[in-house]
Amino acid sequence: MKNNKCLRQAACLFICAFLIPAFPALFGQEDGSIYIKAKKIYTSDGGRIVTAGGILVEGGKITRVDAKARPPKNVKELDFTKNIIIPGMMDAYSHMGFRDEDYDVRTEPPPPYRAPLTGIYLLFYGQQERQPSSLRVEPRFKASDAVYSRDPRFKDFLLEGITTAAIAIPTTNLSGGVAFIGKLGSGSPEDFVMSDTAGAVFAFAGDRNVMNRYGDLHKMFRDAQDYRKSWEKYKKDLKKYQDQQIDKTSLPEGKNGEKGSETKDIQEPEEPKKDENHEAILQALDIKVPVLIRASRENEVQAALKIQDEFKVRLVLVGGQEAYKVPQDLLSRKVSVIAGPDVILNKKGKRINYIRELLADGIQVAFCSSSSSGAPLLSYRLAYAVQHGLSRIQALDTVTAHAARIFGLSDRIGSIAAGRDADFVVLDGEPFGLSTRVKGIYIGGRQLFPEEGIQE
Amino acid sequence: MRMTNRNRIKAGCFFTGLLLLLGGGICAFGNTVAISGAEIHTMDGRIWETGTILITDGKIVAVGRDVSVPEDAEIIEAGGHILYPGFIASSGLFAPGASENFESFSPDASAADRFDFYGDYIRFVRRGVTSAFVSMPADRIIPGKGVVVRLGSRGNLSSLLKEGAALNINLGREAVLPPMTDIFPAPVSIENPLVPSIKQFPSSSLGGFWLLAELFRPDPFTGELARYYQNAANSLKESLEAGLPLIVRCREAAEIRMAIRLARSVGMPLVLQGAEDVEEWIEILKENDIPVIAETDVTPNGQGHSRDFGEKEDRWSMTENIPVLIRQGIRVAIVPMDEDGLPDLFWITQYFRRYGIDAEELIRTITLNPAKIFGLEGRIGSLSPGKDADILFFKREAGAVLPVLKKVMSQGLIVYEE
Amino acid sequence: MRRRFLYPRLLAFFCSALLFFPLLCQAQAIAVKAKKIYTVSAGIIENGIILIEDGIIQDVSAGPEVPWNVEVIDHGQKIIVPGMVEAHVARGYDVANETNALTPFVTVLDNIDTSHDTFALALKDGVTVLHVMPGNNTILGGKGAVVKTVGLVVEDMLLIPESGMKISVSGTPSQTRMGVSAQLRRYFSETKEYIAEQKQNAREEEKMVSTPGSFRSPERVKYESVADLLKGRYKAYVYCQGPSDVVRAHNLSETFGYRSVYLLGPECYKAADFIAEKKLDVMLDPEFVYFERDPLTEEVNKIDVAAVFHRKGIEFAILSDPDRAHTRSLSYQGMKAMSSGMSLDEALKAVTIIPARMLGADNLIGSLEKGKLACFSVLNGDPFKLSTNVEYVYIEGKLVYERAKDEELQKLLEKKIIE
């Protein structure tokens, strides 16, 4: 009997041990529920700025944003009443996670250190001007396959307030594969990839012969359409053939023992080869993913718009530096722009803030670093844009609301509003101030910075 | 004094001389400019909230709150403006041309020969960069001497501020590649004698270190090597006698150690450039007052698309080191990694505000610090009597993050106005 | 009795024979008459006559005394101009430069190809003297020669066999300007040491040279030509691509004490003030127009280089470049110079006396006056007009070109195919 008692006590303790973690729940405090009070909150939600307000976070999502802070009972409070909060920023086009070795993969021995473009050199070595040989990327390549979710460099980006990024394969090829959206600082690899097909990437920029690229892309799209047609034809023919086979077996025998209908025998159709590249392009043609075309100069932009006209894809220009010259063409086609990494164009001695021009014309503009390590400079560069005529709200929108909208993720990221993921950045000053520092990073309501809890 | 004839003549000369001096003095007041009512950041300690700068013949004569302005002076009203000295770029090439395929070391070559004095440098001048150090390229051990120039624009010629301002020395991988391996070898002739392959070295940093140590010896290259390197050794001796600072481009700790040892052995002032591993040596740098020219790849106007990808494999940025060095009191001159970033020099320095370093200290990295490094603190880099009147007129504007540059004055003349 | 008269008769015979000697030994003397003679030195002479003896002009005037035994060539209504002088020609041979950049010891005399069309074409244009030099792709390119545009072998063409040293201070494709400057300085310094050594060993040198089988030491070959330059035996002809090169070349010239003539690239117009101030001898690039992009506004500006120099009062020599249609010949360049604002007189000077002076040959050529070589061309109109043709060319008093007898020209004009 003593044993029974011990057993019962042990069992009670055992059960209690299980209940203890449940106590908070029993007392109405859910896992990770917090209430944040802040001096100022830039919501990026229709430009709404909340002063001395609060954010309620439950289950990793924002439940509500209060104009005046009213923290509910029994919820952990975070006092940022001396700080400013902005939504987690998004680098709308980057190569983060790719290493330097992934750029310009070389298949021939390195050229002489600084290749002189002299007649002697060409004459005796017969080589061409050094071209960076690029990774041979095909439309079916997925950037998400190549990026390691726990890349240690992501921490540096997080500490600058970058919480999400659209990541593409670095290449100068026409096709840049498929980009994905990654959320930095996520707990698991699954959470890291928010969307593994965020855009089909192509490049018109960086090649002097835009028409070649346009022609190649045009052909690529046409080939994909032909591929689909061939599959549809195959399916039709297969159906006919199968029907024929069925008819053959079910038809009554003819007088002479013949089987078959009046029409001639249909051969079994040959199955066309599966081509993943075409499949990938069809995704873009069916507007399942946006088409991201890197275009900077006016002729590149025009070529991209032509593609849009012919194939009716959802076009997003990456770079779009000279697109400010043709705003109506973009608006009428509902084309958005992911601008960057530069801010000011030098045109005949005039310095033009092309991002401001685009926004002034009503075009959706996001901002990007377009490199593997440029993300930390995003807010610094936007400060430069603010210097040259952009408002802080506009600058913030480019890395929050607009970026989310372009990738169709407005319901999850890009703003501080009910239903969004609780990703936000705590600053000790106005955003885009040169002395402003990041004081805290929260992803899904979980504190990643200062130090505790940051993913290693 | 007895009125002898000789004395009369002496007296006559003295008074004539005095008259001439006075007359000259009066004439000197012919070209006087006064800038009044501005906030003056002299960069040598004082900030005048509302002050006046008096300039005569392109040189600053007086700075302060109560400066008497002569009647015939041209007055520039600068109320609401903030004045800084013209910015100095500590590096950047400014010169077209293929890479140097000259010998491994040519201490007699001068950057003045590769600089286009007739060029129009308006895109730098209008953003505040009024002078620059034109350095030698980075691909030879001792490529030659750099010079400091004042940048000309719009028809004004550039001018040489200091010839032979510093000796450039490069350690590191770039510098040890043997020259002339990618040019078709010229046939052996009386002019092009067959030389031992020893002339082609060094091809490793070890070889590079040895060569430098040899060169800086009091009696370099005795014996076989003397025939081939005598010229270089002679010209190096001249530079050493002139006390030129040695600007050593290096990266790794071993190279930094080599540089410090070298400078100590010849008793020459040392300047480190781009030394990424410099943190370990901070104490020694402080002890020996060794300044650092820090190259950073931070640019506010990001690179264009054609330069997306990591093409700068061999050049590391000192961005992380800069705040550490500044806080430790090392004299730092900040410079972008290439010429395209130079117009944004002001913005580049202000990037480091995020590390808690104040704006004034950062502006010193592009004014007083480079002036001191190149031995020109008596002429440029600060606003005080005796200095050249290279002055930048800034103005605070609503909504702008940093003050906006409105006017640029070079040697007392407005060379750019917004 | 007969014997007594033999000797005197013989004497008389020889004496009278002697009288004829002057006739037999009479020098070749001609007088050339024309409606207008542009002397360049003394203006235009109407209905003038040039008296020539032994190829040298004896007199140029309107009504000179013409001795009875002088052959008179009357060119009627035609016009005579001095033979033109082109001050720098990097053609007339196969290759303009050695692959080595430092070859001061080579000379174009070894390289000139007299059958090269350069000489024939120049002659047809009225150019009587060319200064053939190595090309610009060099540092110390070698020695040039001033030659006439006729001759079967180089020796026949010579006017000044060693005229000057070709130098370039601009970068070559494989050398930057710094490298070039440093090498030049070193070379000149070494040459100075060589000269000093030479003086010391002067007597020993003489012994060496006079001994049969003596050899020329490598140093001698390397430095001798440049030593001649530094000693002032001839000038340096320096190619300057840009304005800073002019300043640098002048500094080198001053530092080492040699005389220079500068071959300018089009961009050198920016250094016009410097050139005017230092009174440098300059030769303009055949391309008179320079396009420049403004670094700020990105506008392209067009600059008439010849006009810039002319307005600043700088005297310059004009050159041509037959490779390009718009710089095809020296007379065409003269026409362009006139459209850039120069008067006919000034343009004529720029292709005659000014280059002659720069070459140090103005005692021989460049104008029509007493004592100079009789090199001139006879035109059927005023010079520097498209309608004017060169009818005759005389070099040293001899007719060397006659348009009417020009077979090649006939082939072109009459479309006759001569098989």
C-alpha cells in the first residue's frame, strides 16, 4: 500500500509537471501574447501613424493596433514608449544567401590580372575581351533550393531591420530562374520560405543588345505556349485513341468478323517530353507568378512592356531606372517597379530622384539592394532618397507595403495591422535618420534582438 | 648715425623699400572678399555660430566673430549657411589608362604624369571635393610617388598642391604578380638585353617583403642586382632623404607588421591604407601616431545593375574597422573604394553616425586628417588665417536628412553655385 | 722661219679654245616666268621672273636682267607658289614603329621606300619637301630625315639626313604616361652621364675609332643618338596627345636642355595659352575638329582647333593625313585652314616657311628668295582653291612633274585602261 501511495504521489507530481506550463494558459495568457506600447508606430497601413499607441500580438500575429495604448490584463507588456516602431522591412530583390563563389562561375582559367584591351593582346592571345561567364541558369531553377535558411549572414541583415527578402539567383543570363520570398530569423526551414515561387526572373539589363534578349524571351514564351498546345493535342488524341480502343472492344462483330468503325485506325499518340522549363514559364504565363524583368534603360523598359503586351503576364520591373520617362505606359499596364540599388540618376548634369518621380506618378515602387550583401544599406540609401525629395512615409512604403503588395503577400507582411505577422523593428529615432539605431527585432511576436533567442 | 654718403644711400634704399611695401600692401587689398553671417566650422577646434571670413587673393586672412572688413571688400552674405573647408579625397585615380606594366618598382615615377590637369572635374567639385591625392596604381610593389592636386572645373585648370606628396607602396597579392607576363615578349636586342628572370620577381608576398627590405637598406643591391635596380635604389634614396610619408596598401596582419617594421627601420612616417586586419595593431598605431586611410564600399547611391555581382573579390572594405579606429583616437581618412563614389564623399562619412560617432569628427576624416597625412595642413583642410580659401557653403533644409551644398569656393572664387 | 710661228699659233688656238670653255662649262641657268609669284617672304610679284642657277634662286623680281644665255620658261597666265613643306610625315615606309619603345638609334633613312606612293602623291600636290619621321607609338622612336619628294634612291632625296629625334610623351597601348615619363627621364639622365664620361675618355675614344676593327660599345649605340639631341645637334619632335602632355614635354625639354617641336593631338587646344606664352613650335594634328563631351551636361561640343590657335596668334605648321578623305593632302588642309579663319597668306606660310623654320631648313626652302633652293610649283589658279591644279613642279630648278604628262592621272580622267 505504501507503494500505491508513492505511486499516486508520483503520478500527481507527474501530472502537475505537465500542468505547470499550462498554468499561463489556464490563466488566460496564451503562448507568446504580448502588448507593445510605443512612442510612435509607423503602420504602413494607408500611411497611418499612431502616437502613444499599442499593438496586441497573439499567436505570432497582430490582433489589433490601438490608437491609444490599452493593454489587456495578463498579457506581457513591452515598454517601448521611448521608441519608434516600423514594420519589418523587405528587400524586394536580392541575392542574399548566395556566396561570392556562386557569382560568375568560371569554367576557364582566370584571365590575366587586368586584361589590357590592346591589339597586341588580342593578336597574340586571340582571346576576346574578358566577359564574366555566368551561371547557366534555366527558368526551372529555384533560388529556394540553393539558399540555406540558417546562413549566418542573415543575422547582420536582421539587425538592420530587414525581416523578409525576395531572393533570386545571381546571374547575367536572360533567365534568372524562380525567386522566392524568405523570412529571415524564422524558426524552421519551412517557415523561412514564405513562398517558393514568388516570381519568374529575367534580365534585359546589362546586355547592350536588348533586342537579342527580347527575341530570346519572346521565343521562350512562345515555345512554352507551343509546348502546352502539344500537350493539349496529345491529351485530345489520347482521348480519341482511348475511345477508339473502347469502341473496338465494345462494337458488335461485323458480318465478316471485322471490328472497327468507318474511320481509319488512330495510332497511339506519342507522349511529348515533359519539360520543366516550359512548365515554369507556363506558371508565369498563367499569371500564377509575376514576371520580374530586370530593365534599367529606356529601351530595356520598352522591351519589357512589349512582352507584357503580347503575353499579358503580370510584369514587375526590377531596376526601372529610366521608367520614370514613361509613367503612363506603366500605369495603363498596371506595372510595378522594384527600384534600386541606386537612387539618383545623373542625366545631363541634373540629378534625378527617379523613385520620387515614379511614386509621384502613382506607380507602386518597392526598393531593393540587388546584391548579396547590400541589404544592410537599404535604410541608408533610402535616407539619401529622403534627402533628395522623398518623404519618410514614401520611403518606408517602398520597403514595406509596396513590396508586400507586389508579391501578393499584403495579408501577411508589409504593415502593422490586424491579421499580419507580428514582424516589426524597434528604433531609437526616426526611420532613415543617420544616427538612428535598431533597438529590437521581432519576428512572429518573438524577440530576436537583443540577443536572446536569435537563430544561430 | 653720421650722414655719410653711404649712409644716405642706405637710408634712401630703406625708405624706398618701405614705400614699395606699403604700396604693395595697398594693392593687395584690391582683391578682398568677406563672407559674413555664417556658421563657421573651422575644423581646428572652433565653431563660430555667426562669423566672418576675410579672404585676400585667395587666402584666408581672418576668421571670427568680430573681423574688420575693409571698405572695398566684396561681401558675400552667408546668413543661414554653414561653412566647411573643401573636402579632400585621400585616394582615387582620376587618370585613364591601362594598368602599369612598368617594372616592379619605379620610385621615380610620379602621379603628376598621369593626371590630366586640363580635365573638367566638375562632378567632384560641385559636390564639395576640392582637392585630391592622386595615387599610383595598386599593382606594383613601389609604383611611384603620389601628388596632391586642387581640382579644376569649367575652364579653371587643376593645380599641383604638392609634388611628391607620398611614396606609394603596395603589399598584398596584387603587387606581387610579375609584370609583363601578358605582353608578347620583345625579341632580345641591344636595347632589350636578356636579363635574368630575377628581374621578374617577386611572385609571392615573401619575395615582396624581401625586396622591400633590400631596397630600404642603406646600401641596397650590392653585387649582381645592383646593375638592374640601381636606378630605383637611387631614386628611392632621394625620396627617403626628402622625408616622404610612406603610404602602404596592405591587408593582412603580416603585411601590416612588415609595414610598421619597415617604416621604423628607415625612420619614415607611415600611413596605412586599407589594412583590414588593423584591429590587432591599434595600440602600436596610437603609440607611433600612424594614420590610416580607410577605403569603404558604402555608397548611398547604390551601384548600377551592370555591377551587381561580386567583382571586387580582392578588395576588402574597411567599413567595420572605421568606427573602431575613430573611437580609439587613430587619425582616419575615409575614402570610397572607387572614383564613382567620390562625389558622395560627404554622405559616405556620415554613414558612420550610426556607430555613435559625431558628425564633426567624421567631417575631419575628409578635411583636416588628409591634410595632415599629406603634410598640407598649412594650406588646406581647415578654415583659419593663412589657409587657402577653399570653402563649402551648406544650408539646412526642411525634410533633408543632411545639410545641402549650395556653393563651392576654390581659392576665393565661387566655382560652383547651385 | 715656220717653227717660229708654230708655238704662238698653238697658243692662240688654245687660248681661243679656252674662250669657249665658259660656254661649255656654262652652269645650267633658267628663268621661269609667270603671271603671279607668291614669294612668301616678299609678298606677291606680278609678272615676275625667277632666275635660277645650279638649282639655286638668284633673283625673284618683276623685271630682272635676264642674261642672253639663260633659257626662259614662260608659264604665261599661271601662278607660282613655293614648294610646300610637310613638317612631319609618318609614312613612306612599311612600319611606323618598332615593337620596342626605346629605339633612338634607328633612322628612317634605312626604312624609306622611294616607290611608296607617299612621295608621288605629295609631289603631285605641290609638296616638294617632306620630313619623314617614325610613328607615334613609341617613347624614343628614332631619327628622321628631311627629303625631297623625288629620287630613285634615298641618297638622291636627302636634304637633311639626320633631322631630329622622335619622342612621344603620351602613353602607348602598353605604357601609361607615368611609365613613359619616368623612362625618358632615366634615359636622359643616363645619357648625361654618358656625355660626361665621353668627355673624360675623349682621347681614348679617338684611339678606338681610328683603330681598324674597333667596335662600337653597346653604350655608345644606346646613348649616342640621344647625346646628339642633348648636345643640340638636332631637335626633338615630340608627340603630345593631350594638353597635359604638352606641359610635361616642355618641362622635360627645359630640364634637359634640348630644343623641341611639338606634334599636337586635337585635344591640345586646351593648352593653347601655355603654348602661346612659351612660344612653342607646334604642328597641328590633321584633324582640325575636336568633339568633346561635357562631363556635366553630356552635350557634345565641336571645337575648331585651328581657329583656336589662329585666334591666339600662335604660328603652327599644318599636316595632312592621306588615309582620310577630309585630310587628304596638304593643299586641302590649307583650304580648310582658310575656312577656319586664316588668310591665304597665313595658310600659305603654315605650309611653307613656318615648317621650314621649325625643321631648321629655312635657309634652303620655304620661300622664293635669293639663295634658297628653287623648289616651286606652277598652278593654274590661286593656291588653296578646289579648282586649282598643280601643273608643273620644279625641284632645284629641274622640272620633275608635269600634269599633262601624268599617265596615272590620264588613266583616271579619261578612263583609258592601259594594259
